Amino acid sequence: MTLDDAKKELKHALDVMLDDLDTKDDVKLCHQMLDDIKVGLNIFKPYRTDKKVSFFGSAQLEQSHPSCLQVKKFAHILENHGYMTITGGGEGIMCAANDGAGEAHSFAINIKLPEDKKQDANHVMRQSSRYFCCHYFFTRKFFFLKESHAVVLAEGGFGTLDETFETLTLLQTGRTRKVPVVFLEEPNGCFWAPFIEQWLPHLLSEGLIHPEDADLFLHTDDLDQARAYITGFSAFD
């Protein structure tokens, strides 16, 4: 199928969808979803050939927290090996990753939330041309994984855990390309220990996941080991 043929099919599908929409809320949802995708595609378009790594983690941690210091250092290491950094654009772990990589080597994908939950852009990315906001979490997460050649999971709350399990689910089911995933601890940290030492063995013993699913990620606090795992990953295109 040629590019022109693919565009014609998309236009036809959009026309059919538009004819079927019968409420203002559904029209608004589709409009905002497509707007997210349009903006994201345009921002990432000039960087298609650049390797990128998505960092997930809490917005609540101070920059002096050991997890933030670890992430900042690791993002800088990866930048020196040719990787750009993608974050959610907020404070905490996200700010540390953007700061470590530097604005010129970073992207930030924020989320539009109600005023009482609003998450402002961190100081590194606030004025960047590679910063944008999504209306929906699902479009935001789409770009995190579509554009990433690696994923780093640091300390975080519900949002980080959601991103963690979505990443593992998409890898497990083959719905995203194989990429290295690192569960990164602060030095001598144990944030991921309950999952690694309790949940994972239980899931395996109950037959709820396959043995190979336990090999979808690396758990470490060693930045050299984490860097080697990412840069040497055999499934890269």
C-alpha cells in the first residue's frame, strides 16, 4: 500500500466515524484525541532517527532525593551515549531526567488536568519546543512507548505503577516493539523489592505469567549495568 493509499483509507475511516458520532461529547473526545496525536507526531517527526529513552517516576520527590540524583546521573550517561530523554514534563523524577539529559536532548509530554490537580512544566522544559500537553493519559502513554527505544522506571506512585504495568503488558502481548526496560533503584534502594521478591514469584507460581515474562526487564541500582543493558539490547532496529 502506498502512502497516498494509506491516507485515503484514513480519510475514509475518519469520515465514517464522523458520520456515526451523535453526541457533542463524543465529537469533543475524538477531536481532542486527534489533536493530541497531531501535535505529538509533529514534535517527534524531526527526531525519528534519534534513539530515545522514557523515564517514569514520581513528581513528588525533591531534586536532592537519592532517586532523583540517580536518575539525573543516568539520563546524563545515556545522553553521552546518544539517547534523548522523554518524560512527563513535571517535577521530581521527571525534572531530574530532563535536567540530566539537558533541554536540547529532552522531550516532555505533560497532561491537562483540573486546576486543583494541575502539574506545571518543570523549569528545564517550560520553554522548550519539545514540550507539549495531552488531553488524555492514553494518548500521552502512546507517545512514551511509540517513541522510546528504552524505558527506565524509577520510584513513583499510582501513575508510575500504571505506566510500569502498561509497559510490561504491551511487551508481554507483543503490542509494542521489544525495548529494554530498567527498574532503577537509588543506590542500595528497595522500592521495587516487593514486586521483584514477592509479587513476581507469586505470579509465576500461580501460572499467572510465563517464566519468560520475568525476563522483560532488568532490576538494578548499578548505572553501568543499566547503561550496558540498554545500549547493548539486541532487539533494536
